[in-house]
Amino acid sequence: MSFRHGVALAALFAFGAAQAEGTAAPLAGDAKAGETKAAACGACHGIDGNSADKQYPKLAGQHESYIARQLGQFKSGQRMNPIMLGFASALSEQDMHDVGAYFAGKKILTGVADEKLVARGEALYRGGDAKLGVPACMACHGPDGRGNPGAGYPQVGGQWTDYVALKLKEWHDGTVWGSDERARIMPEIAKKLSEQDIAAVASYIEGLHAAETQTARAD
């Protein structure tokens, strides 16, 4: 598959997912209700969604719909994790959206990319690799890593290097969760990346953040 074909395919997946999700009225999460329901999540993910332990993903600023979707997959067993299964099993669909809404309203604390890995990481994230047949990460996750909630692609900017690398390695080795195109696209991409490429793009992602909007004030 050509590089351009890969980018076009990623865009097609995004469009198709958005169309599919647009046919059903989604539940609306209540951030206030979610604050109480998310209390148990704080032990691993941080009270504000910024985990202190790099093995646990930051949830701050993540899209409500994505968090709810992942909780649903943990509950159904499509995504395997015994700890998350225990937490998700007791949650209703509304609970999942409430928890998602709570964390979506928090601000992710970004890290700093390893300077030695930035060049390769940026090249992969922004341009992909035509020789490897790897499309640009930003085709789905956006130039600032904010993702695309309508198409179901998560925020990745600011996420821990360790966690991103772990997920990419799992996908590289064939781990899949879910049954739609979004579940299959990442393993197909990750298996084309070397260990060094995974380290580079994961590091770049940790230092990636949206530009702050400055508001001028008159004295």
C-alpha cells in the first residue's frame, strides 16, 4: 500500500466512523456526576486525570466519547485488563459517559520529548514514512494531538512516552481490541515500526501540546 493510499485510507476510516456514530443519538455525560463516579479512578490515573505513574495513561482532556467507549470495551471483555474489568463491570453506559465528561474537562499536563529522538518522532508523526507504508499520525490524531472525537480517534498529545510505547508494542505484536476499523488500523500501522521508531514517536507525542491562545489585555 502506498503512503498516499495509507493517508487516504485513514481519512476514509475517520469519515466512515463519523458517519456511523452520527446515526445514533449519543448519551450526554454529566461532569458533576462524573466527579463522584471517577473518585476510584484517581488512585491510578490521578484525581485530575494526570497520572503520576507512567504505566497508567493520562485521562485529562481525553474525549468523553472515547473514555466511555474504552470503559465499555473493558466491561465487555473486548479489551482485556483484569483491573479495569473490575472497575468497569459495575458501570452503566450513563456512568461511563459521566466519568468521560469529568476527565474531558480537565487539562492534560504535557511532558518534554527527548531531544535525541525529536527529529525522527516528528517526521513519523507529521509525515509518516513512505518507504514503510506508514501514514502520518496526525492524519487521525491531529497536528496538535487532540484527536478527532467525532471519528473516535483519541487525544494523544502529552501522553506518557512509556504508555504510548507500550501500546504501540502491543499493537506491533498483534494485540487488537474492538471489532471495527479503528481497532484494526493501529496494529496494521504499528507492525511496520521498528523499536527505535516506536521510542521516537512515543517521545515526540509526550512533548506534543496544543498552542495556548493568548488574549491581549489593555492596561
